[in-house]
Amino acid sequence: MPAASEPVGRGDLPRTWRPMGVRYAVVGFGLMLFVVCAAAWFGFDESVRDRFTWLQRFTLLVLGGCLAACGWALGRARVTAEPDALVVVNGFRTRHLAWEQVVAIHLPAGAPWAVIDLADGTTISAMAFQGSDGKVARDGVRQVRALLDR
């Protein structure tokens, strides 16, 4: 697999780019939240825990499950360059774009993530290239651009 700064050719495919900071944040904050909530629950007196109804406990579990699902959706963002298509995964949606459909990709300064321009005049986000990842994201966008130019 080529280094992040090396150009990527069509012979190096498939190649996948993923956001770094978002994944670290999701795992780190998720684990911290779980530890704090578990410590708080087991730190309560037995009498306090008994005052929680089954509905309140269920609600807390559902809320935790929703937060975990959001974290999982953020963590699965990726862009994969395949020989015949560019696959963009954002959250729970996967888009398979033929190379002919993709016109350009850019990551404007200060933007949260890259944007892909399509031949039909629409755009889609590419959350795999997070602006907060800095040089790694810019290098990834350049590599996809190089693939588009070939």
C-alpha cells in the first residue's frame, strides 16, 4: 500500500481512505462515556438504583444504543477507489459511482469534509476526507484527483 504522500495509480487499486480523527474521537469518547455511566450506576446506593423503573432503565439503554449507532455511522465513513468505480460510504449510505460520473473532488479551506462533483451537476460529501485531519485529508483528495485525471 502506498504512503499517504505517494501518488496512486490505477494499478494500485483498490485503495481505501478513512478519517482518522473522527474514528479516534468516537472510540475514545464512547469508552469514556461508558466508563463514567457504569461508575455512576454502580456508585449509587442500592436504594437509589431500586427507584429506577424498568421504563427508565429501558430508555437509558435505548439512548445508549442510539449514541452507539451514531458513532458507528461516523466511524464507517470511507472512500474506496476500485478499478471501475469510486465507492463513497457516508454514515449508513453507500454510493457506487462509475469513474465517468465523477467530475472533481475538492476540500475547500475550512470545510468540514471533501465534496465530490458529479457529471449530473449534483455534489455529494466525502466524509472520509475530514478537514480536521489536515495534510492526510488533503493528500487523499490529491490522490483521488490524480486517479480522476487518468
